[in-house]
Amino acid sequence: MKLQGKVALVTGGARGIGREIAMLFAQEGADVVICDVNLESAQATQKEIEAKGVRSMSFSTDVTAFKEVEGMVNLVLDNFKHLDILVNNAGITKDNLLLRMSEEDWDKVLAVNLKGVFNCTKAVSKVMIKQRSGKIISIASIIGIMGNAGQANYAASKGGIISFTKSVARELASRNINANAVAPGFIQTAMTDKLSEEQRKAMLATIPLNRLGVPRDVACACLFLASSDADYITGQTIVVDGGMSM
């Protein structure tokens, strides 16, 4: 039970990778707060978490709005009295080639993926500074390291998370707060399930381990960073991509 007695907040925690992180944290003894735009899905995940014998809450919070995030954090504190772990997982894609990408699609992806990380980290760090302890984990992507045609907005947002994480790690280290990022590669999700056999083969050809990752691969990296096993690790990005970007 690596997270016994801890309280974790997972954004985008109702489905996919975020849900897997939330469920694994609960399995390891943490009380888990779910933040997701889909409240119905968040509440369903909350019930699954509570079935593991830990406490949970769920919120439909717009991570691009600081006041909403701040209000959520205050409610978490009212109920749990402390907040030990933040996982910035909420994110979207709006892919297109640069010349066809609208300003609106650029702004929306940067707002959710990068400003959302700023808002949540700022709100939670105030709590963690007072506690003089905390773990902040932000989900980046190998696209933020390698780039990808048709994803200039997504790549910029995820690359920004990596740089943001390094700066935050330097600022908060003296208060015993660790800040790290996890950069997944191609992970098996509802989106990759729609790929044709030809597309899947082309994707696998770029991955030395010759398989797509699964959400638990990412969740396990997050669990490590959230636990005391990673107390001397900060400002780092753990790449979970089967060797694709090496």
C-alpha cells in the first residue's frame, strides 16, 4: 500500500489513462478525487474507487478556469484536510496541418493541455507549500519531445508541460515538493482501436518492443513518482513508449 493515507487529485480521471491512474492509486490506499468534464463518467469512477474501501469525490471542473479549479481544491480540503498528490492528466487533441489549423483549435488545445496544468499546479502548490510536502505529476507525451506532423498545437502544449515541470521543480524543491512528468508513447485506447491493420503495422514498426502500451504502463510510472520510492527524483520526464523515441 504505497499511498496509504494520501489524498490524490487526478484531472481527466474518469476514463482512459486517467481512470487507470486513479484506480491504481486507490488500490494502493490513496483517497482519490476525480476531476473530469464528464461528470457522469467521473461519478461512475468514483463509485468504483469507493468499492476498494477508500474515499473519493468527483467534480466537473473546467481546468482552463482558475477560479473553478481553486474552488474544487478548497472543497477537497474541506473534506479531506490535506492534498498530497496532483496528477495533471486532462488533455485534448484537435489535429490538423499547420496551414489548415484554425486559431480556435490552437487556442483550445493550449488552454486545456497547458493552461490547465498551470491552473491546477498553481492552486495545489499553495496547499503543498503549507504542508511542506507533495508530489506533482503531469502527463506530457513523446509528441512533446519528437514533434509530429499535423499536431503542432498538441506538440507545443506537451513540450510546454515538460519545460513547465522543470521550472516548477526548481521553485518548489525547497518545500519538499517533487514535480515530474510522464511522456507516454502510443497507448492502446479507444482511439487506437479504430486504426486500420495497415496503420497499426506502421505504428508497431516504430516501436522496438513491438506492441502498443496499455494505460496501466503509464499508471505504474505515475505510481512510482507519487510514492516515497521517488522522493529524490524531481524535474524529470519518464518516457513510457516501448523505446520508440530513443
